[in-house]
Amino acid sequence: MDTTKSGNEQSIDNDVDRRGFLRCMAWAGTGMVWTMSGGVPRSSIAGEEAPKPGELFFVQISDSHIGFNKAANADVTETMRKAIAKINALPTQPAFLLHTGDISQLAKPSEFDTADQVLKETQTRDVFFVPGEHDVATDNGASYLERYNKRVAGSTQPVAGNGWYSFDHSGVHFIGLVNVMNLKAGGLGSLGTDQLEWFEKDVKHLSASTPIVVFAHVPLWTVYPEWGWGTDDGARALGYLKRFGSVTVLNGHIHQTMQKVEGNVAFHTALSTAFPQPRPGTAPAPGPMVVPAGHLSDVLGIREVRYLRHHNHLAIIDRTLSGADPAPIMAEGEAAARAAASSTPQQATVNGQITIANFAFTPKGLTVAAGKTVTWVNHDDTAHRIKSANDQFASSPVLDTRATYAATFAKAGEYPYFCSIHPTMTGKIIVT
């Protein structure tokens, strides 16, 4: 089993006690590779060693957000192309790619088309996908499933119409999960009962010595619930994997590398190919973060994953597009985000209007008279969607920056609502 800390790599055999190695390690250039040999840690610069014969090698990319064109990155297609070029330049080509979601920004067919064209530039034939919340935002995932559910090459058990599946490769069992559908107000990512029951059956027949790789968009572990970075029922899914000696969970969503080890499970979140987000609690809100000019490639990247059969562990290397340490540039972006939030004047309250900014509704609770029209205005650099928590009024379309949505409330009562893309955003209309 291995654990990766801030872009570094540690590979630790199953019979070695990991607790002494669960500490943060600094990024060193393009990444430092840590292996265990005779109980002694050995390091080398990432990229110095090519994959060994018989070693499974694949690459994870995530959060391409094709269609996004705001200040954090005006050309996400170009940075995705740079990520593919970096993969193509590797001395050994991966067996396949995993894309862990948010392929698109607004789930438009043209955005998916562009992403598909860029992915055709890779020298790797097979690409496996799971959706992000932006990929399912407009039509509850129908467009995504129509396009990508049919492409699961080598899948052993795809469930028609749902997007989750499993496959085997080089002795490793891979499980693609969907935790971005039917999200609830105030909640985190969600797998749901049907998927969890399928998941339990999928792994039941496997030997406990089978290495498991689970990939999904939202982290299966609770990274930062205040920003929705976690999965409500992730613990139940992980409970089905307790008997396995080697379990690796790969996620996207938070646009940065974070790692954690719990028992037999190593969790890893990935860099984006589009834009960074602040580290937990370092800025007023999550969302696209602007970094100093000329340094965007320092905070975007790809992930290499290697598995050597009979050694029963995975080795993980995170690479930025530039090869630089992302931490200093992340810190500058976070400081700028804090300064911008403190210097932005409070928007004047307009009767019957709700402002969407910094991933929050203002006012959070609005009281209006019966028959009054309420208008939401999105000031964030990312999309939101208004949804009634109790299906009391029609959902909005996806609201990009500066878009508005209006709803008229004819009857007295309370109308709780939330953002169906970012469900920790909640509010209430009180009609008198």
C-alpha cells in the first residue's frame, strides 16, 4: 500500500507498519518517489525510473471543465491539451486513462465534443470515465450517460443507465462509482442504495488478496464538509472493502492533491487540468481561484499510477504541468482571494432579489408577500442551479455568471431551496 503526501509518493509493502510514515512530506520538484526496501525508505526523483516489465501503469486526469472561460483560466481546452501532451511525452505510455469527472462546465454537447477531440490526441486508446456534478447538472446526467456509458471498454458489470461499473486489468479490480446524482440540500456527495447494493455484490466474489482501485468524482472520505468535499454514504461503501489488503481510492472535485490513509485504504485527490481551488478554509469559499500570471501550469497536472504484480501495492506520482511545486502559488492565490473578499463592498439589498456570491445565497432567508416574484442573480465565476428542497417550485436552468432566475410565490409558506450542483449552499423563501 502507498500513501502520497503533497505530491510526493510513498510505496509501502503490506507487511510494513504504515503508521510511522503518515506524515506530510514536502513537494520536491516533479515529485519524490518513496519505496520500502528491507524496511528502509529509499527515495528517487519522480520520472527517473520507467515502469518495470509486468508493471501496470495508468494515468488519472480530472476536472477539465471544458466550456469554462473566466479569470481563473480563459482557455481550459489549451491546458487540457498540455496535460495530454505531458502524458504523450512520458517514456512509457499508460495502459489507459481514468478521467474522474467534470469533463465539462455546463454539460453542453459542444463541450463534450471538444473534450472528446482533445482526448483523441492521446496515444492511449482506452479512457474510462465517471461523471462530475457539472457533467450531470442540466439533464440529470442523460447526455453524459448517452455518450460515455457506452464506452466502458472491458467493463464486467455496467448497470444500464446509471454510469457505475467495474473492470479487471492486470490482476487489479477497478470500480467506477457515481456520487454526483440526486444530491440533497445541505448534503455531500451521494452514492445511493441501488449503487451500494451493486457495489457489495461486485466485490463479494473477489479474493481478499485482490488489489482494489475505486475511482469517483467527489472524495469518498470527508475532506471538508463545510465546502461539500465528501460523500455522505462513503463509509458504507468502504465497509465492503475492509477485508482487502490493498485498496486505493482516486478522486477529483477539489482540484488539488490531498492524501489520507485509514487502515488498508489509501485516499488520493487529484489536480485539475483547468483551474485550482483554494485549500480547505484558506479562502472565503471554494471555486475557481485566480493565481499570478504565468503560473497556472504550476497548479494544474496529471497523476501517474503504477502497480507491480505480486508486490501488492500502488505507487502514485503527481506531476504539475510545469514540474514546479504548487504550494507557493496556491498560497498566493488564496491570499488574493481573501483580500478580494475583504475589499469587495457589500452589495445593496434589492427588494425581492437574492445574490449568489462566494458560494452563498444573500440573504440566506428572504421574506416576501404572497404573489411576489423573487430573482436570483449569480455573481460567482462558476455555475449554480436553484432547486426546491421539497419540489415546491420549478428548478432554475443552470445559471452561469451574471445569469438570473425568477420565481413567483403565490401561497404563504416556507420554501427551502439549495444549489443542486453545490448542495451545501442552502436558503429559504418565507412567504407571508
